[in-house]
Amino acid sequence: MELKIKIYGSLCATQIFTINGVDADASDFGRGEDTDPIVSDDPWDSYCCGYMEFIRIDPTKEVLERYKITESEYDEVCDGLCSGLSFGSCGLCL
């Protein structure tokens, strides 16, 4: 499998993400979620993430076929996305 992942400097998305030469979509593998939101009376805090984490989803036949990968390779892709898109707290959206 040929996997290319480059995360934007703001950390919330992939800048480059291809699998076997096919432009890939991270939502085929999971979603970003603030798993520990900041609770505050300050409205500006609502723009900050307490703990941003990439949550993987189970593979579908369609996704495996689209990228021509095995379930083991799917896991490898998810590991890369989890590593790059799970980063804890952030306030870059301010």
C-alpha cells in the first residue's frame, strides 16, 4: 500500500492524504471529535478544543474497494490518522 498523509499546521485536517494514488477522505475512516470540551462562562472558550481526537470507524466493503486496501491496511491508515489528528487541547480557531 502506498500511503501519504500530511497534516495541516492547524492540525484539524489532512493537507495531503492519498492511498494507492487515490485522493482519500478522512471521513471514510473516522471523525474528529472534541472528547473533553472546555466548560467555561467565557464565550471565547467555546472556540477552543479541550481534547481533539480522531475516532476511527469500522471499515466498509466500499471503502476497502475504493482504496484497494485490506482490513489490515485500513487499520494502518487509521493509526496514521489517529496519530496525526489526535492532539489534545487547541485554541487555533480563536
